[in-house]
Amino acid sequence: MKYTAIIIASAAVAFCVQAYAKAQAYMDYTDVSSIGVDAIDPYENIRDAVARQEMRAAAKATRENEAAIAEMYEQLTAAERVRGDAEAAK
């Protein structure tokens, strides 16, 4: 019984310490007045630039392979075309 009480007490203390640490971390994260907005996500502009570059590369590859894509589209069955058009419309 003595060891059970010690285990329960230590688990309660550990839970409280963890909850306090999470609350402090959340307060620090949401306190925008103490940190700059740029500090939240310093790589946001880099990710946007990479995404734009990838979209341009994909558009270029699509233009270059337009004839092959059209040929593959013509080979699809009617059901596959409907499903593919529905996916493309999303």
C-alpha cells in the first residue's frame, strides 16, 4: 500500500509538472507581443519560393508533354475520364 501511494503521488507530480510546462510553452508561443511575427516561421518565404518554382516546372513539363498527355487521355475509358475529370476539378 505504501508503494502504491508513492507511485500515485509521483505520477501526480509528474503530470502537474508536464501540464505546467505545456501551459508555459503555449503561453510563450501565443504571446506575439514578445516575439516578432517573422520569428514564428522564418522559412515561410523560402517555402513559397520553392513551391512557385515547382509549380512553374510542373507547368513547363505539362506544356512540353501536352501531346503525350492528350494521347493517354484519349485511351482512357469513359468511367476513367469522368473520375479523372472529377479529381482535376477539385
